[in-house]
Amino acid sequence: MTATTLDALLDGARLPVTAPRRFDVAAGLRRLAADARRLTPTPEIARAAQAGHRLAVVCRWVLNEPAAADHVAKIAEEPGSGPLTEEHMDVDGALVFGCLLYLTRHPESAQFWWQLAAGAGSRAAAYCLHLHHLALGESKRSWHWFHQLTHSMADTAPPDAAFLEGLELFAGYVRTNGSTAQAPTCRLEHEVDRLAARTPGSSVIVARPDRQLVDELQEFTQR
């Protein structure tokens, strides 16, 4: 192989070299801003998240009330007891049971029991339903229950705007600073799961609480 041939081969194998490109700072900043906009939640998503947090705060309040277990006991299934009728419905018992179901990750079942309580005149249950549907992004249903809460229920005076605003402020405080209201224990979760197992194939717990669950809730509220 001659030197000329070798030089030709080397020339053919040489990689082309281009001048380095300058980084476009403005274009880079625009890309970062676009990424940030994609990562920032929309107002609807932010509102839903806030509603879910407020609902968890309200449910913990309700569940930690000293009389919570007493109310649930009034709707509990006893040996020989018939179906739960409107006449024997303890409104607060249905509200508390719904809050327990929500906090133990049975939101559809919670909705069922809150609707029973709201239908019997519980404004607190209507407020829970308002937040529940708002957290799901179901605006029409959410505002239906808000209207029920503020206008259409029972004979009691509806909460005013200042009271509802105070609830929101308190929920924000709890989000930042925490709360002494306890979440359900593992034992309470186990009792709810045991109850759910009585209606296999259904996503909604329509079975009434029983004495075993009431006893565990009583122990929880006495701590």
C-alpha cells in the first residue's frame, strides 16, 4: 500500500468537525417554564385536593367525638333485629359510620351511609357529601349537596358563610401543623374489612355495624 493510498483512506475516515453550537438561554428558559406549567396542578385539581383534605379533617373530628361509639351502637345489628328503618335510624350514628368507612378507604360505602344520614336531615352528612363529590371532581353533585346544606334541610338553622370559612381555615391549619385527632387504628380497619367480607362481590358496605365493631370503636374513643 502506497503512502498516497494510506493518506486517502485516512482522509475518508476522518469525522467531520462542526463548530460548537451556542446554548440558547432564552429557549432553555422557555422550555423550563413550559415544563413547570405542565407540573403545576390546575385550579380544578388543586380544589379537589383541598376538598379531600378538608373531608379527612372533618371525618377525624367526628370519629374522635366521645359519643361516637354510642351513636353507632344505635344502628348496630343485634341478634333478632330487623332491617334498619327510618324510625330507628340514628342520624349521627350513620354519619359516624360513614366517616369511619371513609377513613378506612371505603369511600363508596361512606357515601351510602352519608346519604342515609343526609336524607334524615344531617347537615354534617350533607357537608361530607359536598366535599366528597368535590374531591372527585363531580361539581354538579357537590353543589347539590352544598345547596342542601345551606338551604333545604330540616328545621335547624343552616351554617353561615363565616362558619364554613372557619372550617376551611382550620383544615388548612391542620394540614400545616397536624392535629391531635387520631386516625382509625389497624384494629378498627380490620373490623371494617371483616364487615365488608359479609357482602362479597359488592363495593358498597350496606351491612350494619355489629357489636364487635362498636366495642372496638368504643375502645378507640376512650384512648
